[in-house]
Amino acid sequence: MVTQSQIAEIAGVSRATVERVINHRGDVNEDTRRRVMDIVEKMNYRPNRAGKTLAIKQKNIKIGCIIIQADNPFYAELNRGIQEKAEEFKSYGIGVIVESAFFKAEDQIRKIDELLEQNITALVIQPTIDTLMVEKLKEVSASGIPIVTVNTDLPDFDSSFCYVGNDFYLCGKTAGNLLEMITGGTCQIGVITGFANARSHSDRVDGFRDYIQSLPGMRLVAVAENMDDEMESYFAAKTMLNEHPEIDAMFLVAGGVYGAGSAIRNIQKEQNRDIKTISFDDVPTTRELVKDGTIQATICQQPVRQGQIALSVLFDYFVDGKIPDSKRLYTDIQIKIRANIDT
């Protein structure tokens, strides 16, 4: 295993300089920093964390996590990724506290205050778009607590440690492109979204709109919100399709896929309509709808991995002093159809 002393010898600098570069401490000439980091990466240097365990335990690190409380199995998968990493961190004495809150600023702010009372040293959150939330997170960040926004973030908040999740604008464009291929570029479209105040949802709709605006054969007819609730989603889709018999394509932006999918499936049978549908996420109920042909393709965003990465970047920061290479860490966009839905 390569050591810091060996890196220092190769780079022609002192071991203290290497230590400062690796742990992002003190001032180091930019050329020197780059030279050291190039060697670190080429030699696959990994710090000896075993010797740091006692020091980390003495810091009493607590990571507070707030995930959305809604009728969407995606959030359970996100929580699973968080819990898997939390179990790994136990040996370092790092605590992880997970709370759920409704997707409202007042609920999330109340949970943040409760976590602050427990002396958290970092925060992971799916924030709602609200000026009160922006101000609260700025206050938390100013106190020295790193904030990781996961799965969704705020357009007016740039003080976060980093964002972890999909590039949702690109996801929306991808959905538009998929629907173009499936329908041959000619369709009348209904959209069921989750929360208008969730950037992850609004960005998907914006990306979708921007993609189809140059395609005269694709027209957006109606948009409805379902609050990621299955029953709301069922009735929103049913009402939309009955009020707009011209709709022959649907874009299910967020949660509530099974509810909307059930309405689509029923109306297709009752009215002998052919409705092509694109959705998001890979959960058991969505797989069922893909398998029976109600949904032609679903775009997946790796919720477990998002939860894992959100905690991993904080672990690397507290244990190794490592700051993420980018403030936006995107997970892969995966497209699943009937042939690969079980993989």
C-alpha cells in the first residue's frame, strides 16, 4: 500500500504538504496540489482509516436525515440506502438519525429544529421549494453544518455541501424522447406530476416541455398534481382522461404511478383506447404495469444508491477531510422496458 511519505518523495514535496493536500487543510500552491492529487489518483492511495477511528469517535458525529413522508415506495428505497450506510458507520461511532416529514416547509423546518436540538453535525434533506426553507437552510449552513440535498434541491440555495440525485431536467427530456419514439412523434399528452414545489418534479416537467416544443405532432393537453398519493393519482388520471378523450399518451412524472396506471388500464379496456405511457422509478407495482403493457417504459433513478452516496460524501468529509469533486453528484439515468424490468 502506498504511503503519504512515498507520495511526497515522488512529488518532491514534504509529507506535511501531502497531508495538507489530502485533507484539504491550509494553503497549498495550486500546481503543487494538482501534482500531489495526480499521484494520489494514479497510485490509488487510500488513507488508513483504522488509525482514525478513535479520533472520529471523539468528535461525536451525528448525521440528521429528513426524507419525505408520502405514499411513494421510492422513499422507502432511499431510506434503505441511508440505513445501509448508517450500519457501516457504527464502527466509527458516527450516528445517523432518520426522520420523515410531510413535503411542507413548516413540517421540514420543525424536524430540522428537532435535529439541531440533538446536536447534529450534518444534514441530509429532500427540501421543498419555499422561501422559508431557503432561509432556514442558509441559517443551518452558516452555523457550519454541511447540508446534502438528496433527490431534490432548491433553485435559490447554493450553500449546500452537495446535491445527490438525477439530473431531472435531462430526465424530462429523456421522457419526451422516449414518448416520441414510442408514438412516432404524434400524440396528445396528459401529465400527472407529484409536487409542484419539488424541484425534482418541476425540472422533469420543464425538460419534457422543452423537448416536445419543437415537435408539432406532440401536444401537451393537461397537467395535474397528485401529491405522490396513489388515490389522488388514480382520480386525477381518470378525470383527465375522461375530460380529454383526445389524450393518447401519458407522462407519469413522480409517485402515484400505480394509481394513475390503474386508471389508464381501466379506461383503455372500457373505452377501447390505446394510451402510451412513460413513468418514473422501478418499484414492484410499477413493474407489474410494465409487464402487463400499461406502461411502455419507466425511467429509474437508483434511490438506494442516492441514499448511500448522500451519507458516503459526508463520511469521506468527516473521516478524510475530502470535499466532493463536484457540488452536483448525478446518479445514472436508467430506462427499463418489459424485457429488462426484472434486472
